Amino acid sequence: MQVDILSLFPEYFEGPLKLSILGRARENGLLDVRLVDIRRFTTDKHGRVDDKPFGGGPGMLMMPEPVCAAIRAVRREKTRVIYLTPQGAPLTAKRCEELAKEEHLVLLCGHYEGIDERAIESEVDEEISIGDYVLTSGCPAALVLLDATARFIPGVLGHEEAAASDSFQEDGLLEGPQYTRPREFEGKSVPSVLWEGNHAEIAKWRRQAAMQKTKLVKEIV
Ligand code: 4GY
């Protein structure tokens, strides 16, 4: 999968993208990420990419021209352009799994107070939100979307079952607790069913633990 991340701070992504699972996916050619600086596409003589909102209000907006020019420069025949915004549809594991099948994603990151609506109307296919809160820019949201989507690209995790079962089991339950060695830690033992080797009992225990966890979290929310 190819991904172009369009932002005013391409350096923001450099660290996370070279580390761990995403770093390995890029080295293995499973994920091809390009960082595009929207400022490169300004035609303003002072290199400006932002201006005051019509109608007044605090802060600045990104001008439509450099945003459209940047998207048009990277767009190909099969490109899906996603704008990260709290006004978008909530990101889900299901949407990530679908996006992982796309050939080319463009992740558009807003800065300041947002982007002139005409650029969004003309070039954006889909608006996605990673949650009901406001970030200082779309960059962390783009990283979250890319990270959660990359897990569904075959070969990225190395062990394919994990992509589906982590966190959201097929039935919508949250994953229960997990344990590794030592068998006893600071007076707390690993539930004995997990080391006794009865796989049917282990499955039963995990399902029960997942239901308990799901119920607990729902009570908090
Ligand atoms: N939540 N989900 C989010 C966000 C903030 C554009 C600058 C979110 O996706 N993006 O909070 N983005 C951005 C939006 C202008 C601030």
C-alpha cells in the first residue's frame, strides 16, 4: 500500500515511521509512505499557506490553493483522499480493515483552525475522526489511522490471526487480561487454567474474562 501524508510538519512522522512494526513494514516494502510538505505548493510570494477566516473568528485557516495543489500532485487513478477531523465519521477496526485493501491513500492533516471548505469539497473523498476531542493538528490522527490500518496489511504483523482478534474480538468483546512468566509476581499468580493446558477450558475462561472486561468498561463510559 502507498500512503502520502500531506501536512505542514512532515518531520512529525519521521520517528514513529522508522520504528518497530511500521519501520519493518516499510523496510519489507509492504508499506510505502511519503511525507509531503503542503508548504511546497504555495504560490503566495511570501510562502503563506494560511489566512484569516471570512466572517471573523479566532485563528487562521489553511488556504484552499496549496492544499488542492498538493493533493493533485500526488493523486493517481485509484487514490482515496482522507481528511482527519473531529467532524468526520468515527474510525473503527472495520474501516481500517477496508482501508488496508486500498492501493493508495492520501492522509490530509489540517493545522491552525482547519482548512477552507472548498478544498475539502473539491478533493476529499472521506472525513474521518479518531475520537471526540480536538488535537492541535491532524498529524497524530493520521498516524493513528495509518498504524491501525497497517496491521491489516498481510505480512505486517507476521502472525495474521492477531490483526482481527486483538482488542476487538469478532463478537465485539474487549480482550481480557493476558499473562507471561513468571507464574507468580509480587504475590499474584497467573490463573491456573492458563498453564494447565486444557485448550477448551482456556477458550472458555478467555471468553468469560472478555465478557467481564467489556461489561466493566461499559459501566465506566
Ligand atoms: N479528533 N480526529 C482530529 C482532530 C484537529 C484540523 C487543526 C480528531 O481526527 N482529527 O482533532 N484534528 C485538527 C483538525 C484543524 C486541528
